[in-house]
Amino acid sequence: MLQWIFPAKWSLGDPFGSILRGGRQKRRRRREPLRADHPAPANSPTLLPPTLVDGVASMPEKIIIDTDMSIDVDDVGALCVAHALQDRNEAEILAVLHDTGLDKGVGAISVINHYYGRDDIPIGAYRGPLGRPSHTPGPGWTNHGKGWYVDDLVDSFPSPIKDASQVDDALTVFRRALAGAPGWRQVTVVAIGHATNLLALLQSPADAISGWTGLELVRQKVKQLVWMGGSYWVKDRVEWNWGACGGWATPNVSRCGEYARLAQLTSDALAAWPVEVPTTFLSFDIGFWVRSGGVLKTRRHSPCRQAFVDFCGITGGSGGLPQWCDDRGRNAWDLIAVVLAVRGAERINHHLLPGGNMFDAATGLNTWTDDPHQDGWGHFQAWAREDSYNVRRDAP
Ligand SMILES: [Ca+2]
């Protein structure tokens, strides 16, 4: 089904500075000692003053992260960046939701939260079939849905939670986090995975947690949705978060198990999101041209670093996909989404372009149309005229 969603457009300057530019990373020659006995850095109990932005104090941005931490490693980078922003008093992570069916992915989230000294952040688990290894016959690069770093993080680093059985379901945690958030529209939802939890929230009735339905909770509590999803510069590319292998009418979808249902699910979530709550879409194309993780040469006992070592197939890692990395690391899709959500487009030299998305559940393809007249309500694509995400400066 074709449907118009009116979103907005935007782009990001160089939001991560030296972190994302990255340096050359030496390949490790041998596996390092087990990391589980390494003490996690204590989170400073000191109450930090409000962040100063252009001399004006600003409060930390309240964020809920909805991640498919499982196959690709940019989810790890994104959660680590979110913690680093919280260390700087720029962000406050209200909850982390897991939106795919790899149960140990919840454990990987807990490893990272624990590393940053924040075991108190609620984690919610998706319990459906999407992304579950038993429902994921291919494609091969997914390692049958298990990815390349989750097992290593959970088995080698300390954390109070090891898998999804130890946490509440994502919808419960989502509703609880929104209902408990103070004020009107103070929460930014950062969606860096699939729309399983978003759709569940939008379809949820009032319950003991809140007398509001999910849709009403969004309208009352959510300031904006920053969604890493869709392809905006290349018209015929199905972006993984939204369409995986393509919609139900495409031939490839038969090889992807439960992912065959994803495009329809995404379509339903896009259609259900209330247009009066702004949505910023981050294009696949922007994140594609930014690399991250390659600079993680110090802090060798960091799960943030080890996940990139595993995914990128660096010596000491679990194998992974070296052909998907370079010396600067892996594409920075999800990391950019977090920084955009916390710092806003202007601070990272981007602006928001209003427009609309047309999403086709049959193919998993989206089509963006600029529309300056839609500036007042709704949806944007991030954009930065001066950046060069479409030009690789250091290309040979
Ligand atoms: Ca992701």
C-alpha cells in the first residue's frame, strides 16, 4: 500500500568531531586478556551544572533509545555516544528499548549501561519473531540474526542482565518511561532499529501504567521522533531498518524469514504516528558517508571498542565483516541519530527540510518529496548544505 507520510528533511555537519573522523586503527596481533574482570569506570556522582549552549544554560535532553542491537555495530556506537553525552550533562537516557528478537541483545545493552555505571536505566525487550535467529534464515551477513559482537560482549563483560528473560517487555517500559516523564513533550525518541516497539506503543490501549493510550502518550509526552530510516538520495534502495530485504511483493523477501513482514509493519507505524509530533528522518545516505569506531584504540577493555573489533573482523575479534569496515570503522548511521536528537540540527551544522515521505509496503521503498509549505507541522529530513556526506573527502 502506498501512503504519504509528511516528514521533514535535514542533514548533519560533522557531529562527532574527532570521534567520527577517526584515525587509522592498528590491527591487533593477538587476543587480549579476558575483559570481564576489568572494573567498569565509576560514573561520577557529581551533579553537573546545566550545559551551556551559546552562553545559555540548557537542560539535558531526555531521550528514549529504541535499538535493534544485534547485527550491525553502529547501535553499540550510538548507545556509547548517548552515555558520553550524558556524562557531559547533555542527555538523560530515560530507557533503552530493544526492538528485535535476539534475546542476548538485551544483555549487550546492559553491558554498555553497566560500563558507564548506569545499571538503573530501564531496558525493555521485544518478544516477537522479527529478527529472532529461529526466524532468520538469511541473508548470510546477519549470521542468522546473531550478528558478530553480542555473544562476545555478554559472555566477556560484566552486566546484571544477560538476556531478555530478565527484563520487562518493551511496550511496558516504553509506556512507563513516557508516563513518568515530567511536563509536556519533553522526551525525544531516537529510533535506530525496526518499528516493532513504536507500532506496539501507537496501538496500545490505556492500562494500569497510564490512563492514556499510546497515541495519547506520544501526543502528550514526546517532543520529537528522530528516526534513522529510509533512503533519500538513492531512489531504489530499500533501507534495512524500514524494509530489510524488501516488501512482501519483492522476490528477495522470501529469503528473509520474518523480515518479510517488516515493510508492512513500518508502513503501519509511519501511518499511525501523529503528524503534530515532529519527526526527523535521518537518511541512510548521510550515515553511509561517515565512519566511526576506528579511533577506539585506547580503553582496550571497553565494550564499545570490542564490539567494533568483533564486527570489523579485527584480530582479537570474533570474525565479523571486515569488508564492511575501513580503518575509520563502520558507517555511523545510528550514532548520528543520537547526536542529532541530543544536540539538534543547528548545533551540528544541519538544518531541517520539511517535506513528505511516501512509503510502499509492497516494496519497502520510500520516496521523499520536499515541501517547504509543510514547515509548520510535522516531518523533516536533516540536511546540511555545507557538508559533504555525499563526497568522500579522503577517497583515493
Ligand atoms: Ca540499528
